[in-house]
Amino acid sequence: MFPDQSIRYKLAPHMRKYDSVKHVWKPFIMFFNEANIKSNVLNLDKSGLRFNDLNNLKNLDIETNNSIFNEKIFSQYKETAVLIGASTAFGTGASSDAFTIPSILTKKTNIHFFNLACSALSGFQEIILFQSFINFLTNTKKIVILSGLNDLTLINYLSNFDPTWGHHYFSQKYVKGMIQGTLSPRRKLAKFLFDPFIEHDVNWNSVTISKLWNLFLKKKNSEKMDLPTKERLMKTTVSKNFQFWSNIQIGMGTKITYVLQPFANWCKRELSVEEQELFNELKTTSDKNYQNFHKIDEKAYINYKNFIKQNCNYFNFDFIDMNECFSNNNLDKKWLFVDRSHLTDLGNEYVAKFISSKLS
């Protein structure tokens, strides 16, 4: 996606490693981080979870005890907490594990924070992730959710998803894979011959010849959702996710803090020289995700933030808008972002500082 001589790799050479990490298929959550990665930039355990600092495990046989939950063995802190989210929470952009938000929070507080995050997750996938590891989290006293951007982006720019079951990245690839694996040889041939010329979605398992011919001749109308529909889906998605988290908060006797993640377009501050160069380069990329991020305007952000805040008040969650924190604390011209949604070590340091002050 980025050429070897890009400004991205010139200013932040460690981003090469992040750009090379793959997703792998996992049941229920659909996809997750590639497991068993060891490098100077990031280290992932046997499940694909990120260590806070691999030095914590230097006296442990990493080959047989390869889990972030073993970090607690060497932690001086008795209380445990979780930071959960997508790529920003995961630490994409940090120069090493030690500069991720969970790692910095562990050092700033008297709490050991586990990093439960994966790039590209939706809000509902974050809930599935937490539930998948809940047996390791029985003594968790605090849950910090650093999230928000992916749900808003998916609702606005994913053209086709079931509003009941929700949305996630790579959904069309899964649909195509499921269909391809169940087709008879004749239907596989029909799909191979006709699919490139048909503009509509086709159920290749049951489509008839006459229906296929009609679809072949029929031009596709625009299926973009209007603004009221997008806003209604946004509210339904957010409310459902908050209800799940409320059940977890009550059932586990824990306390949830929801942090709306920082996004460069929503922060009112002067960019650093590095950020200006990086963002100018992003304007030329063909990657749809970066282009879609750029389109989310201030009005959408304000409506989204206000609705999240309402839900936090209703369900008794603490709320932090990290965009307001970045806007109101004299952070002009500091290099906080490596792209519009991912943070530098300094950006992570400020996020951890604002979260820790709220927790205390």
C-alpha cells in the first residue's frame, strides 16, 4: 500500500512491521491478529494478544508459557484491568510494546492492564473478544474501552450489511468464500462466467437461468443509505453494544470507562510538521479505509459523541472524549499521530495520562 520510499516509512520506519501483520480466521469473532509474532516492534502471544513488555517474561520459558496473562506473574501490582478496542488500543504506531497505552497505564497506575485489542474490530467484535478471554479476567476491577471510530466508519461506508447482525471489516470476502465453498461444479462455472458482468448480488446456490438473465440485463440502482437511516443504525448499534457492556459491568462487579478514541480530524489543534507531511501523503493513497476516514466530518462526530455520552450516563459508565482532551491541553505542533487514527509514542503517552487521571 505504501512504497518503500514513502514519508510514512521515512518518519516512522517501525510502521513497516505493522503493515506486514496479517489477520487470521477465528470462530465467532471472524478474524484476529496473527499469533506468535516476535520482533523489536511488537510481540504477540499464542492467541494473537499483545504483550505490554516482553522483558517481563525474560525468566519464563516463553515457548511453553506464551501468553500475556503470564505477565501478571511478574507484575508488582495486585489489581488487574483491561484496555479493549481496535488498532489504536492495540498500539498500532507505537515504536515498541513498552509504548502502547496498556503498557504506559500499567506503569502510571497501581493496576496491571491487559491489552485486549485487535486492529479493524467493530464494537460488537470487541465484546466477543472480551467474552472469549473472560476466564482469565475474573478479578478484573476496571475495563477501559478505547473505541468508536470503526463503528462510525462502517455504518457510513459499508454498502451492504444486515442491520440485525451488524457489520465488520472483510464481510464481503467471507460471504464470497461461504458461497464458493457450497456451489456445485455447474454453478461454480456459471458464477465464473457471469459474475464479472452482473452488477447485483446473486444467490448462486439457488438462482435460476431466467433470473440470472434478468439480472444480467438489469442495471443496478444506487443502494446508498440516506442520512436518517445511517443515524438510526448508528444509534441501534451503539445502544446494543452498551447494553452488553452494562451486563458485564453488573455481572462482574467491575467499572467501565468508555474513551472515544482520538481522531486527527476531530482534534482542534495545529498539526506538527511530521503530521502535515504524513497526512498529505495519505491523500494520495488509493486505500478505501484511509479515504473513508478522511470523509467523516465534524457534524457526524458531534452527533456520535453526544449519543455515546448519553449511553454512558444511562448505564453508569465514565466517559472521556479524547478528542476534547487533545484539543484543550496545548498540544499544538506536537507529533501525536502517525496517520489520522493511529498514535505515536507521545500520543499514547497523552492518552494514558488522561485516562489515568480519570481512573484516580
